[in-house]
Amino acid sequence: MADSSQARRGGWSETRKGHTLEELTFWYIYDRQHCLRGDLSEHFGISAATVSRVIALLVEKGLAVETSAGVAAPGRKPHWVQVNPRLATLLGLEVDADRVTAVVTDMSASLLGRGARRCDAHEGLEAVLQGSQEAVCQALADAGVPRRQIKHLGVGHPGDLDLERGLCLFWPNVTGWRNVPLRARLRETFDMEVTVDDRSRAVALAERRSSPEDGRHPNAIYVQVGTGIGMGVFIEGRLFRGATQAGGEIGNVVIDRDGPLCTCGNRGCVEAFATIGTVLRYVRESLAAGASSQMLPADANELTIEMVAAAANRGDSLALAALERAGEALGLGVANAVQILNPSLVVLCGRLARIAGAHLVQPVAETVRQRCVEMASRQVEIRAAPPRKDISAVGCALLAAEAEAQRMVRQRLFGE
């Protein structure tokens, strides 16, 4: 899709680089969730009358709706323009090593229903497909939505993916997942269109959609920190995927070439220092080497990341050291991304960030300030995402939402 910022200055005829003003207006609204008519006039450099004509067409075609903006203003009350939430009903499926989570949402990412099933991905694709079917049935029943109403399934997967062919090339630490035809088997199982993407991008989409204020930051990165580390990158408001759709692999950025071995085969990657597993391993090895802690369990096999975070909150020196080590390593990866991409917002997401975010944000922010040139670091906001239920699975539904929106725009505006 053409960059709508090119529409500024000089007004419009009816098209610009093959995309109609109606299309670009729809995607401007889609990216920002909602906007005022005046925003559209200013952004595209067009008259209020032209905005009214375009919005009237989008509303007539069922692509957009207008609602009260709820702001104090003299005269006529302003209205938000937003994508029609009922444009499509969507399924999202989050795949993890030990469970699958399914959600039903509308186009605005409102959660309508959910379901989850435990399954062991080490048992192979069939086990994941079986668990997925059960989770989807539960989510549909919870939402009270018939299966025939769903046209598109969005799937977030943590493995290394070939998105063009729909393959899982490799899933670190999970056996039997090499060159697995994930998309084809899901299409066969659910008999609907399937969009498969990296789970980190799904999280980034959901976090951004759940925080409307993030729209003030068209250039932003969302770093998923959990059992692995990934990143969703937004450039001028659009999710960036790269030439082979593999952009955002911050977890495999090397920060210490003599560091510990990473699951990717290299040494010293960010993931070798800053995942849940590496934090727990550091604590266990430290305890085995004689480090003391009065707040962590005597049996290291019982250790969980929640225990480490709780001990750190109470001032335990070993727990604090483990999280600071992870934060500094993560900060080096984030600093590289900030230096290259120059975002104005960095959001730490994922399970580790959710559980121990307060102990990660400070070392990440300090490392960015120390390692980046001032022009890149002085205006960047770094924060942890607030806890939100099923945020990753909702993001998977948003993967389907974008694909379904593209289809609906072509169908309703051009009859394709």
C-alpha cells in the first residue's frame, strides 16, 4: 500500500500511485483506530467537503462508522471515524510449546470469546492441531458465534517461519518442528483462510491497538521478552516485516561474541542472556556455586520466574543481579535497534516483562542512553506494557483482521 503521507501538500485529484483517496483514508483510520474529520483534512490536504464525501462512501459501504468523540467543543459535536467493528468476526490462535489459546474478536479487537487447551508441541504437529480444534470450539461457544461466521484465522507462532510458504522452518527447543507445513495443515483443519506470522508481531499489533496513545508514535518498537525474544517494528505507523518477512529478530543480535551458546547456534545473542530460561539458569548456577539467598527455594528445581521477581521486589541481591544482567543484555539489543531505527517509543512486552518489568525498564533505559548517540536516544520513551489478558492471542486475531480488511476493501469499493 502506498504511504499516505505522500498525500500531504498539493491536494488530490482522485488517485495517487494507483490507490484511491477512499482506500488511503480507510487505512489511515485503520492504523490509528479512530480519528476526527479534521485530522483527515489536515493529513491529506483536502477540503472538509471532500472528507465528507469520502467518509459518506466508506460508511455507505459498511467499511467505517462514526461515533460521538465525547469531547467538549462549542457548536456541532465532533465525531470519531473508525473502522466498522462488525466488518468481520475473526479467530486468533496463539501457539506455544505447552498450550494453545484461541480467541474470537471483532475488527476493533474486542474480545468476544476465548478457549485454551494444554498440548505438548514436542509430540508434533498433530498434537497441536488437536489442541487447536478444541480451543477454537471452546472460544466459539464462549462467544456464541457459529463457525460459519468466521472467514479468517490468524495464527501467531514462536518458531522460525517462512511466511511466504507458510512453513515452520525450526522451533528452538522443540523437537520435530523442521519444515512443518503449518499454514496448509491449519487451512485443511479449519477450512478457512489462514494468516501465519511471528508471535512477536502479533503481540506488537495488540499492544498498539490496546494503547491508543501509542498512535502519537508512528515509529515504535515492541520487544517481546519471554521464553524467547522478538520484536515488532512500526515505521510511519505500519508494521514492518522486511524483504523476506524476517525483520525484528532482535533476540539473535550478537552482543558478546564470546558469550554463552544460543539456541540459534551462535554465541552471545541477546536470547542467551535475557529470556526466562536464561534468568532461571543464572540463578540456579549461582546457587550451585555458593551464592546465598534467603528468599529463593532451597530446591533449585522448584524455582520459577515469579519467585525470582518476588524476591527481587523484596530486595534479594541474587534475584536483583539476575534481572539486572538480563536487563543490561536486553538493553544492548534495544540500543542497537534504537540506533538504527530511531523510534520514539520502546515497549517491553511478554511474560518476563509482565512479571519483572520494573526491574528491566531501568537497565534497558540506562543502556540505551549510554550506548546510543544523543539524537537517537534523547526523545525515546521506554516503558513496560501493562498486564492484559490474552493480549498475544488477540494480536493473532489482528493478523487476520488486516488481511480480511484488505479483502473487504477490494470487494466493497471495487467489486473484486
